[in-house]
Amino acid sequence: MTAALPDHLTFRRPTVADAQEIFALIAARNTAAVGFADLTLGDMTDELSEPGLDLDRDAWLVHSGDRLTGYATVFGKGDHQAIDLEVVSPDRPTADWLLDQALPRAADLGRAHGHRKISVDSGAYRTDEPKRGLLAARGFRPGTTFHRMRIDHADQPLAPTEHPLADDQGNGGGLVPPPGITVRRGAPDEATRRAAHAVLNAAFDGQFGFVPRPYDEWAAAHESRSTFDWSQSTLLELDGRPVAFRECTDEFVPDENCNYIGRLAVLPEARGRGLAKFLLRDAFAEDAAAGRAGTILHVDTNNPTPALGLYLSVGMRAVLAIDAWRLTLKTTSPEPITP
């Protein structure tokens, strides 16, 4: 199926200078779906500035006169076997046209990296019926569901070193690292960052949508984001060996005054020691002490580890459901592969 762009519409490539206009388009879509913008202008600027996103080939804008009516991007990380797709338009013919441009480009990216088939992933709020319908009509199928989890810090907790922590048997104790664990705050040098990168890749290996990124690509992507600083990282060592990593950002500070835990990773061989629970409660205590209203993270509900139960056990609650939709494409032609 090939959609034609109606005569009254025009297409061009975006630039970072278009961030405000694109932000308004996405904010309107999100508000219609979930009741609030769920992004900031800074988030939009960061997206357009992402290292590796080629705005001249991997992004599209559609206008009706002076009004922006469509936006799309494709973006591959690491080996480009999985490509992220964003498509936004309140107008179905425009959205179809954007997909007709984006899917062949995604196939091109996969083929250029030596793949005969790729996965194209796109997120949709559970309540965003127009986007769900658009993706379903093009052969996408739900792959997994991410829940946005949140805990509110209504009451000021004790300092991080005194904050009460119950172990898995319900016994109380001070918020001190488990036996043999050393806490490394921040990642001021390359050696620490490489250690965190290695823990992250090993811990998330095989999880839905996770693509290992070479160190230089991973580090550059982090440093390009206005809401991230290496001081917001925490690395745990077990008897001197890095085994767990927590990465936080200010992504939700401007609109919700919440800290965001972007990644929480524990190596398989170090699980069952309470490291994830320690990192969570440590973050909660620090966030409350800093005056944050809450702490937010996302969890794959089909995660092979019991992550959802962990977050519920420390007082977090699900506040939003986001489905990840996936399409498998041959790179020889942008036709979906029937499951």
C-alpha cells in the first residue's frame, strides 16, 4: 500500500530549530491520549539532537500551509537490527504517507548494516486508539507493555544512611549496602563509565527492545542529553567487581518535579542480594531530601526478571501503560513478514 501526499500538503526535513513546532504537535497528541503533554520542549530538542539521527534522511515534516500536521523519524542503535519509529499526525492520510517513507528507510538502515530482516518498534499509549489503529493496519503487533511506575515522597524520609530498609524477610535495618558491596557515586572518569556500560549490556541482554550500543555511541548519546549528568550514576561493586548500576536523569523534573530512574541493572550472578531494592530506596531517600515530589521509572511487564513485583514491593504504583508495537521487515523490500 502506497499513500499519496495530498496536494495541499508539503514535505520537508526538520532541523533542531523546528523543536517548538514539533513539540506542540506531539503535546497535542499526548494530551488527547492521556490528558497531559508528557514531554517538554527540552525533551524535543534533545531528540532532534540525538547523535546518530540523520535529520536529512531519517526524519520528515508535513505541513498544511503554515501548520505542522505530521512528523516522523526512524532511528537505529548499535547494530541497527532494531529500529525505533516515531510517527505523529492527527490526519490518517498524512500518517500513512509518513509510514510509506519511514518503513523503506528503516529497511535501508538494516540492510546497510548487513541484516536481511529487522524489527521496527513503535510505542503507543494504551489509550491512544488512533495510533494503535494505524500501527495495526500496517502489520504491527503488540510486543510487550511498559508501565510507568511512580512513588510520591509526601513525607520527608530520613537521610539515606538512616532510611529504614526491610529485607526480604521483613526485618528492619539501616539503609546500608548489603555485605561486600561498595557504592560508587557518580561516574567522573572513563573507567567507571565503561564499567557501568558493561553491567548495563550484560544485565539487559535479551530484553525486549534493548540493543547493546558500543561504548562511544552510548557515552555520546548520554552526553548529548540536557537532562543527564554523570554525577547522577551509581555503581555497586561486589568484592571490588562492578555488579549493579543505576542511572538517573532530570527528564521529569521540569513538568513533574520527579527524578527519573532511566536504567536499573543488576548482573544475573549478583541478583537475590537485595541490590536492586537498595538502589531504589537509596534513590527515593535522595530524591525526597532534594525536594522532589516523587520518583519515576518504566518497567517491561514481560521482563524475564520479576521487576514489576520488585517495584510494587517498595511502594511504587503503575500510573501509565505504554504498549510497544513491533513489525518485522525484510530489508530487501519494506514488506512485513507474517508472524
